[in-house]
Amino acid sequence: MCGINGFNFIDKGLIHEMNETTKHRGPDDTGVFLSKNYSLGHNRLSIIDLSQAGHQPMHSEDKRYTIVYNGEVYNFLDIKKELIAKGYKFVSHTDTEVILCAYEEWGSGCLEKLNGMFALAILDNQTGQLFLARDRVGIKPLYYYCKDGIFIFSSEAKAIFKHKIDKTINKDALNIYFRLLYIPAPLTIWENIYKLEPGHYAFVEGGNIKIERYWGIDEKPLIYDKKYIESEISNLLTDSIKMQLVSDRSVGVFLSGGIDSTIIAGVTSSFSKNIKTFSVGFEETAQAEKYNNDAKVARRTAEYFNTTHTELTLSANDVKSSLEDAIYHMDEPISNHVQAVNLLLAREASKQVAVVLGGDGGDELFGGYERYYYNYLIDRFQKIPKFLRKNIITETIFRTASKSSLYEKINTPPGVSRYLNFLAQKEDQIGLFLRKEYNNPDAIKEWYEKLYFSTVDEKNFTRQFMRTDLFSWLPSESLVRSDKMSMASGLEQRVPFLDHRLVELADRIPLEYKIGGKGMHIGKAGTGYKGKDILKKAMSKYLPDFVLDQPKWGWFSPAAKWIRGDLKGYFEEVLSPSYCEGTKDMFDFDAIQKILKDHQSGQKYALNTLWSIFTFQIWYKRFME
């Protein structure tokens, strides 16, 4: 795992500065290459072939091509055999060299052969053309700046600002942030800086960029043979985990109390003994008791699989001490109160292992979130003629779903409005603190219609809903958080559920197999939603009953209570107009103070609103001032 940097002119000092900024991503080695018209830089975290033969930037045998690469390609040995048969010779045991030769042989078509996570740049020293690519689902990040003939790229946006470029906030991105709490690709919070979208590649020539998509979810018929599906899930997921255990350094598992990480721990322990697992909990106080369910179940799971288990117990002050670091390493404002927890867990794990496997993606593929279940219900409900919808049975079902606003959604037609009804923050709350000259409620709808809802699948909208999460929420919030927090600690995090073969299979599984059956629960507080039925059946031998029997909890921290207690003074400081000069015109701080006081007094819960402003304040002061 590594960091990559580059730009389309020559400046040795500047490329070294970019490398210095991203050195946490690759503490083992650093390198630069200056061509006729490009400066390329690389930071290396050595995972496969620890020798100097893996040094980057790496050149092809004839010196025509030069690569800087961040990631892991798990099937590189198979590709290597194919290339050897074509006459290629190799001097290292790295996947980097395999990718370089594969590009030389197949051009951009080489991407179709790669199974892994990656962001890469390959320079053709003969033509001056630069090739950029990002893995299919966006596990590894790639940012770029393109304006007035200047092109800059990096694994992290902060390195781009080593160049003297404008830091102008993109107002559409600002509005999307406060509604979704993250910013979807290709947007970033800044004008003229973009994220290369997952499943895309680009060619850069003369400061101009041409972007193409090489992978997406194709429309294929659903598969209804349950036995076949269960067999394929088991085979593909087991194979993915086995491939992702390949490393020349120690590998561990992030273990929560959930289905996905339990499966990974179970399969991993079947391949290898003395597996190290890591989980996190919070100091046992009245505030934190209910937030430690995951840690308690993880402890039992570790005993069940006989792993060497480390449980990190955090206090509010532990989290406070790392909040600013976490926000800095995220690059953009992304509001999630578990970021600092992620960072501290990664730091702890990095003391013992260089690689961890995580359960990211399982919910998006197999229907683990309640929002999919409720959309599924709404899709079915809307097939009933309108005049029959308003009756006592309907009202009872939806009003007892522990979702106060769900009843309001049941007549929302499929499309961007329904999606945002579930994902976006309330407009009336945003209008309280974001001043009119900055507030544009239409921006998010316009962008999401453009990116994801130009056409609407009215017959199967829940499937489209899940796909939108796969290409929006997953890479631009969940995966970037996993990447940035682990790489800030010099730790490589791999995600077996996001093997593209499994992603493609999951899209063809009928929704009722994922979220139907015994996983469908409404009402009875504490019962909750279970879901992921077909996954549980396919991987049942790795799932102890105490994991199977619990509802999905989600991963939370006592952040809402901390704002009323241990972090009270800190929030009051950061959410004051004196904290940050540049945001005085953006926010109504009188309104913010009222929101904060109402939350602290228990009158009105406002965790997401307060955390999003808090994050933005710290981010703005660090990056913009």
C-alpha cells in the first residue's frame, strides 16, 4: 500500500514535498522520477516483495513506461504466468511489475484482468501520455487538479496544495456535504479538484484529461436458484479472503459484532492459525454501556475462533485527542463521529500487523441496512392502487416501524426524492444555520439526478437505491474513511466483500432473498432489522448462533452524550464565531448556539447537525486558513 503523486512539469523539490506530505501512506521507502514533461513520486508501504526490487517509480524493461501505484492486485501471479508465456521477463516478485507489463501488452484493457484495489498512474515516456486508473468500486482514492494546462494528481488532496493553486470552495459540494455529510465523486469540496470515479480510467495529454468508464453493473437477469447462489457466494467469498491473505507481512482482522467481519474471521481462521483480531469499545459508563454491544460480541467471536484478540477501550478524551488528526487525514470534510475511533483502532492494530481485513461492503451488497428493507416495503406498497393505501392496516404497519418519518415516505415515488428522503438531513435544520447566500437546497437533487437518477427503475427501485449507495456512499464515505484512517497509521486495509466477482453476483440476487423471510421485522422495540438472509445461509458454518440471533446494531459511539458531557466545552469552543475567521459569513452562529444548547439540555437531539458543523469548522481552519 502506498501513496502516489505527480504533475505535468518538472520540479524535483515540489515532487519531494508532495511525497513528504503523503509519507504516512508509505513509510518504508520513497522515490521520484523526472521525465521530459512529468514529475512522479511514490511512498511505499512494503507488503509483497519487501526488497528494493519493488522500489517505485518502476520502469519497464525498455524504459518506455514508468508506473506509480497504490494498492494490491490479488491475482497478479495468474496474470504473470500469462505474460511469461508471451515472452515477458520479470526481475521482481511484485504485483507492480505485473501491472506495468500488463499495460504494455494490453493497454487500458489490462484493467479488466485485475482483481484488486488500486489507484495508479503509468507514464508513456515516448509519447508523453499519462494513464490514470482507479479500481472498480473505489477502494483506493485518487484526486486530481486540472486547470489552465496544469495537471496534478495524488492519493491525497492535501498533497495537491503543495502547489500554489486557488482554494476556492465549490458551493454545490458545500451544500451536498451538509445534507449527506460527505461529498460524492467526482466532486470534492474545492473547485477544479476532482476525484476520479470508481471503475474509470483517464488519459492526460497536454494538460487535458479524457475520462472513460471501464466497469459498471451490467443489466443481467436475476438468478433464482437459491442453492446455486449460496454455493457461488461461499466459493467467491472464500476465494476472495484466501487471495487477500497473501502478504509477506503479518495480517489481522478488524472484528466487530456483526455478520460480515465474523464471516471474514471465520474463513481466515480456517486457512491460518493464530489470527490476530482487533475491536474497539468504550469506557464502561452509563453513557457508553449500550455502545459496547459490538465489542462484547466480538470478544465472544474471538474466543469462538480462538484468535489472539486485542480490544481497545476508549474514553471521550482519547477520541478528543485524535479528532483533529482524523479530520486532517480525511482531506475533505466528511462528518462521521467514528472517524477518530477508526484512526485509534488502526494505530493500535499497526503495532502488531501490517495488513487487516475489514467487512466493508457486505451491507451494500446483501441488504444489511434498514433503508433497503423499508424501500422494499414501499416498492411493494405502491403497487396497491392509491385509493386502497390509506387504511388502518397500512398506518399500523408503517407507524410501528420505529421510524417516525417512514409513514411520510410511503407515497414518495421512486427516484431521487425518495433516495434523499432516506439519506439526506432535514432541510429545515440546515436552513437554520447555513446563511441564505450559501444555502442552495436544489444542488443535491440536481447532482444526484445527473449522477444516478437520469433514469429511474420504477419496477425495482430498491435495487437502484442499493446501486446508488454502492457508487456514492460506499466509496465517498465508507471506503475513503477506511483507507485514510488506516493509511494514516501505515496500515493496509483490505476488503474481501468487494471482490468485483462477488459484487456482480450480488446485484443479480433477488431482493426477497436478501431482505425477505425471517429477516423482515417491524415493530417490537429492540427486535430490529436483520436482513442478509442469503449471505447468512451461504456462510452459516462460520456464524455462531450468538451472532446470528442479534439484530443489526450499526457501529456507533457515545458521541451524542459526549457533546453533553466530556466534549461539552470543546464543542462550545469550536462552534463559536471566534474559532474560525473564514466561516463567520457562512453560518448563523446564534442559531448554532441554540441547536447546541437544545441538544445539551436534552430538548432536541442534533448529533448529525452539530457534528457536521464541528467537522467543517476544524477542517476549514486547518485547510483553508
